[in-house]
Amino acid sequence: MGQVKKILSQELGKSEVKKKIKSIEKEPLGSASIGQTHRAILKDGTPVVIKVQKPGVAEQVRLDLSLLEWFVTPAALAFPKIGLQEMFQDFKSATLREIDYREEARNIERFKKNYKKVFSAADVVFPDYFPDLSTERLIVLEPMRGQQVSAIKKGSRTATQAAHKSLAAVLEQIFDHGFFHADPHAANLFFIESEGKMGFIDLGLVGQLEPKDKALFVKVVFAILQRDRKNLAKSLFELGTPGPGTDFGQFDQGVQNLLDEVKAVGIEKIRMEKLVNQLLAVARQNQIYIPNRYVMMIRSCLIAEGLARSLDPQISVFKVALPVVARSLLKSYNPFKK
Ligand SMILES: Nc1ncnc2c1ncn2[C@@H]1O[C@H](COP(=O)(O)OP(=O)(O)O)[C@@H](O)[C@H]1O
Ligand SMILES: [Mg+2]
């Protein structure tokens, strides 16, 4: 606690802290490797949540990254085909963004803006933040309303609603906005039942797709919905970067075999997680490199699907996905236009 006050003083100055912050709750809401979160009250009585970065974290992370780079650079030269350098650069930039809380502030603004677009669902909210009280190592946030999804009783009516809302929201962020929460697990979501809204917190790490990705995903989804086996393999192939040993015919055969299995079991009974893992395995076997932004996207989908199923085991992922994809298609002639 003394440490939290110390960081606050370092970041804002002692007099500013005295002037703006009335009290800080002793017990943290959360304490992770990078940061710690506390409820607090501002001088004017406003309740807030403050998130501070633990001392020395940024320095340690930078040091670890440069050590890692020292290993990766010669290894990348020795094994140019694996794409080590690209992998490391992806990892480095994601890690550096995570230790700068101004990134979370920027992400909040971008999310809010995305949800103001035409045809967007209006039932997703993000906390406001206090720019005057936020720095690289500190962010002061509006407390999210509603109930943390991790506290909702599984199988209840509330759980069923929260399951649909959370899954639809993550899918919309991915397929429509191309800008999505990278870790949509139950502690990072709040369900505001009286308003039918879903609140997202912990917005430091996001995934971001490129404009051309959307057209490719739409092709994949269409191929799945139309059970168009030939086009599915083709559009999946376009998503990845083929290696020197990749043979399209073999990849196509791998995808067809997988789809035959899916058909035999019935698409509704298949878990997305299993299907995606198998697809990734087929890609890997054929030396197709899947860019990090897709891996993040897949991870987010799987986290959201897992959460939705744990809240409501009966949920039909395809029924939730359909309107989201339809809405996205409405805009697909103008992909990712702001
Ligand atoms: N705006 C907020 N409103 C309410 N609780 C919050 C808010 N931000 C964070 N918390 C609480 O603090 C915890 C940790 O904050 P979070 O932003 O998720 O950081 P971490 O990266 O440590 O997971 C959350 O799980 C939640 O319980
Ligand atoms: Mg969190």
C-alpha cells in the first residue's frame, strides 16, 4: 500500500496526489505480475479504480527483451525459414505496449469510437479514464457498473444472457471492427443486467487486424456456412504465408479430411476450440506460417467461446455468430472504413 502511494507520488507529484485523491482502499482488487489495482475515492467524492505498475517492472522487461534479442538475432540468421525474427518483433512490440498504460487509454478511446459506427451493437461499454491522472505507469478508471461475469451463477438466466452478449461482442470486435480485446475472460467482463449491456475492462492488450484480413475472413466464414469445401481450403490458404515446402494439394486434402470428420459428427456438436486446433495443425504440417494477429484472434475467439459455454452449456455458437457476420457483410464493400 505504501508502495502504491509512492508510485502515485512519483507519477503525479506529491501535491497533486494530496489535492486529487481522498482515499485508497487497502485491499487490492487484483495484483498481477505487472500491476496492482485498488478502489479509491477522489477528493470530489468520485469513486475510481486505480491501476499502478509495480516498481522496476518496465526496466526489467526492457532488459529481458534486449537479452532475448541478443539470442534471437543470430538464431534467426542460422534458421531463416522459421521466421524467428518476425515472431520476436511481434512479441517485443506487444510486450512494450503492455508496460505502457497510455496504451490502455488509447485503446479505450478507439473501442468507444468503434462502437459508435453505424450498424454496431450499442450494448457494449468501456470505462472512462481520467487523462489528468494517467501516465505511463498509472491509469485511473471509472469503476465498471454491473456484476463481474466471474461472479455470475452458472446456468442461471443471467448467465445465459451474459453468455450471448459476451460472445457476440467479441465476435463483433473481431469480424467487424478488426480491433478486439485480447483476453476476454470472466474477470475482465462485467454484465450490466438492468441495461442488457456488457462492459469490458483490462484493455491494455488488444489484437488488431489489417484491412485485407476482413475480406479473407468473410470468405472463410462464407465457405463454412455454405459448406463449400473447395473454397474453404483456398481461403484458409490465402490467410497464411506458405513456406517453401508447401503443397496446396496436400493442404487441401488435409482440410477436406477434417471437414469430413466434422460432417460425420455434425457441425453443432463440434467444439470450435478443437476444430481450430486441428486446422492450425493442418497448417503447421504444411509449413504454412500463421501471423501473430491471427493467433491472437483465434485465442480471443476460443476464450470467448469457452466462457460462453461455461455460462450456458446449451449455447449455439453458430446462431450467435450469424447476425454478427451478416452485419459485417453489410459493410464489407467498405472494409474497415471508419
Ligand atoms: N474499471 C474497473 N472497474 C471495476 N473493477 C476493475 C476495473 N478495472 C480493474 N478492475 C478490477 O481489478 C482487477 C485487475 O485489473 P485489470 O485491469 O484486469 O488488470 P490485470 O492486467 O492485472 O488483470 C480486475 O479483474 C477487476 O476485478
Ligand atoms: Mg484482468
